[in-house]
Amino acid sequence: MAKTTQIKRQTTTPSHKVAPIQYAIVPKDLAGHVFEVTLEIAQPDAEGQIVSLPAWIPGSYMVREFARNIVQIKATCEGKKIALKKLDKHTWQAAPCKSALTIVYEVYAWDLSVRAAHLDQSHGFFNGTSVFLSVHGQESAPHIVDIQRSADVACKTWRVATSLPELKAKRYGFGTYIAANYDELIDHPVETGDFALASFEAHGVPHDFVVTGKVPNMDMDRMVADVQKICETQIAFFEPRTKKAPMDRYVFMTMVVGEGYGGLEHRASTALICNRNDIPVKHQPEMSEGYKGLLGLCSHEYFHTWNVKRIKPAAFASYDLRHENYTSLLWLFEGFTSYYDDLMLVRAGTIDEAAYLKLISKTINMVTRGSGRLKQSVAESSFDAWTKYYRQDENSPNAIVSYYTKGSLVALGLDLTIRAETQGKKSLDDVMRTLWQKFGRDFYSRSLNGTQQGLPENEIEALIEQATGVNVRRFIDKHVRGTDDVPLAKLYADFGVNLDAGAASKKASLGVKVVRDGNDCKIGNAFEGRAAHLAGLSALDVIIAINGLRVTAADVADGLNTALARYRVGEVVEIHAFRRDELLVVKAKLQADDVPTNHLTLEVDHQAALAIARPTYKKAAKR
């Protein structure tokens, strides 16, 4: 057994007021992608102050070892260098220091994502979990950050975008910002650069929309108008009487790249990354699929302001950022959010009902495509997020289910069930508002006196029944803790919506997902029980010929459809492939393409029944 270091938990003495923890962060080397951080601790622990960097960031459930990006670190006391002993992979202890302790360190920032830090000549972005060491025992003290401008000429016109409250800095300016404690400090990412900026109000609360990256003819006005509708709809959803938002200000920080998509929620902001083609273009009024996806992303992360940032699972009420925090409820916190993100688009009027049904159909098809859904429940998927969902490999479609996508179908199934059982008097909306009132509304005010409360693992059925009067225990057992598909065709039928599975495909298929590898056609996923799998082919095998005809990367674009177009279902083909550097020759019996083609349609006489897009959704009358 490996020897482990026992790290003492340091506590501050309550007999005197704790001085603020102070940081200064400056882009030191744009081309080298290095931030320099100076940490000042006025009252270090007399036995030797311990500091550490988080191992993961809330909202992204994988241990990422951010401390690996600390290039060098040193400590001084009264101007003299003192020892800084490393205790484990992300923890250090300074030698005893009777006066102020200063720790200076460099952080390599070259992760172009919403999770970490990125710095170059075009911009600087960081999450606090990547750059700010926590001071053990003083996490509840005020934390002050001096965000400094680089001396590099490229930065002379840069501005600052963050939801951190200003101390002496002016809005969008460099200078000092303040957080009430370390938890708040790391919950406000920072973007610096020459970004585009637009502002709006949603029920009286100021919102900023920041876009970093080159975007010719960006239609910022349209984007802001649509996002404003979404924000106002969500605020009114959780607080229909007062329309009071849970934050004083909100910031959308959007990094535009050639190819990318993702978001990470924070208590008063979100960091987004999107494809340049997702941004709407001036004088082009049609809504592209990419822009629809961007609005859905904004809606998703904004909904998290309530659901996960304030309504939390009990395991997240007080984060331990040194190692994994397990919960089986991500199907609720991410799945329900994934259900409401598109629903809020249609309730806000940014898309119509037909577009909404297409989005639901797409989700159903995504879930039913993978056989993993029959092996792993969404409760198990939630618990295993750290090792399975966030560490997917070539076999993942055959082994796991997404708590995002199936979780959203669970939410839809619950909503339809509750509405049917109560004749439209109650819905999942009532559940969300009950969770908000019980767990979320005053979460951060409670956290100041140490009485945070999160949703217990096994109380969701009781809370749903409390909110709606409907017993959903059997539903949860079958579709959340079990692996049964949600019976959406049956549930939808009562509301005048048809779920059509479509005609069986006649296209011949190997049952693989192929990817381009140079000029080669490589198997990315070999789906279980399909032709390639049964023939002995595996993920990462490179297909070079089918019946003596060459297959190249050009065939990846249409998923081998052209290469297989001359063959019928049931025919046997000879396939030459490389596994590593060894040639394989196998015979595969082609099967019908099993890509799901489910789609939703309204019955002609029930056009008005599609009020699932609205709070008044009621069961359709029998015809």
C-alpha cells in the first residue's frame, strides 16, 4: 500500500477578525500562455500555512488536476524566501511565518474550454479553480482580487468582463474585485480582451452579453433580444408573483471559435464556447440550426442559476474540491435542465411548436440509438459521471446512458404523467417551484451561517407527490433506477401528439460510426450486435476495402453510405481492415440501418393541444 500524507485541516481562531485574503493576477507571458498570481496571507497559520488548488470545477464532474498547470511556486515571509513543502498533488505547506506570507506562482493557461484558463495575444480567460489557491482555515474570509493589465502592447485596449462585485475597479475595468469567501471567488469566471459587449435588463436585473472572437456581421441586437426573452421567461417561471431574480447582475461570456460547443454555469454568470457559424448574421432573418443550438445552450446554463447553483443535491451543498463528490441525482439537475432549456425557448417565443417537436424527436433518437441505455440506469450514470460519462471511450454507446438526454426524457415523461393524472391542474413546473422554495431561494444566505441544505438522495418521489399529489414511485423505479425506456408514445397520445417511429430503413449498414484519420476511414464506434461487431471488427480498426474496392476518408462524410449503396440488406461483403499494423479479412452480413427516425407530429384537430410549450398544457379531448 502506498504511503499517504495526512493533511491537517487548519482552522482560524474566532477571537479576532480575519484579514482578507488578497490575490493579484496578471498575464505575464501572452505567447507562453502564463498567468502570474501573487497571494498575500496577512495572518498565516502559526504552524505553517497550508494552501491547495481544487482538483475539479463544480458543474464539470471529472477530476482535472488543475495543479498540474502550476509551473513554479515560491513563498516569502518578511521579504525572505521560506520553504514550501508539497504535501500531495495539489497541496503545499509553507514553513512557519509570524508575519504576512506571500506566495507567488505561475499558471500555464492553454485550455481553450469553459472549464479552466486560456491566455494568448487575443484574450485571457480564467476560472478561479484554475488560478486561485485556497488558504486552508480561511476559506470564509473575504477574498480580494486585483486583476491587472499586462504591460504587453497587445493588451492596451483590453477590458474585463466578470460578475465578481467591484471593490475599487470600475465596471469592465482592471482593478480590485471582492468575494465574500473562497466559494464565491471561484464561482465568477473572468474574461479579458477586446470583446463585443451588449447589455439588457430582465425584470429589472442588468445582464451583459460578451462575445470574444472574430465574428463578421454579427447580429448582436437579435441575439440579445432573444436571450432577454429567455431570461425573463425563466425568472417569471421560478417567481411568477414577484418576478425576482436570484442575482443582482448576470454575465454571459461567449468565446467564439471555428469549431466548439459547451457551457459551464456559475451563480451569476456563464462561460460559453460556440462555433462561429452559430452566431446570427445581420440581414439574414432565418434561424439556423446552429443559432437554435446556441439559444438552447444559453437557456440551459441560465436555468442552472436556479437548478444546481442554488437548488443542489445534498452532496453539493458544501463542495469538497479535493476529490469526487458523488450523487445519483444528476439526471434531475442536468436532465431536468436539459428538458426545460428547449421548453423555455418555445415559451419565450424564440422558436415555434414545430421546431420544439423536432428538438424533442432528436433527443429521443439520440437516446434510443445506444444499447447502453438498457444496461445503465440514469441514477447509475449520475453516480458514475466521474469515471464513465466524462471519460467516454469507443465502447461508451454500448455501455452507458447520458443523464442529460435520457434525464430530459424522464422529465418529459414525469411532466406528461403529472398533467394527465391531475387533468392539467399540476405539472413538473410545480415540482421545480417547490424545489426552489424549499432548497434554493435563500441558499447563499443560509450558507453564510453554515446551514446549507441540499436535496437528499431518496426524497424526490415524496417531494413530487407533495407538490402535485401524484405518486410517481413506480415511474422512478422503472425509468430512473431501472433501465426501462420512458413510454413517450403512450404518454403523448393523450395530448394529441403522435410519436411516429417511421418506416424501417432499407439501407444496408455495418452498424458503425466512422471517423476520419488522415486519409483513412477508421471505426469510431462499433455498435453492439450490429454487422461489423458480429463479423469481428472493432472500434479503431481502419477499413481499407469492401469487396475489393478502396475505402478512404472521403467515405466518412456520408457514413459509408456511398460505399454500401450498391448492396442490399442481407448480402455478405468481404472487408479488408487494419488493426494496428495487422491486416484483417472478415465477412460481414449487412443489416438494415437502425438509426432511429422517431418524430413527433400533432393531430390535425389538436393543434391547440400543444400547450406543453406553455404552462396551460392540458389533456386533449378524445375524438
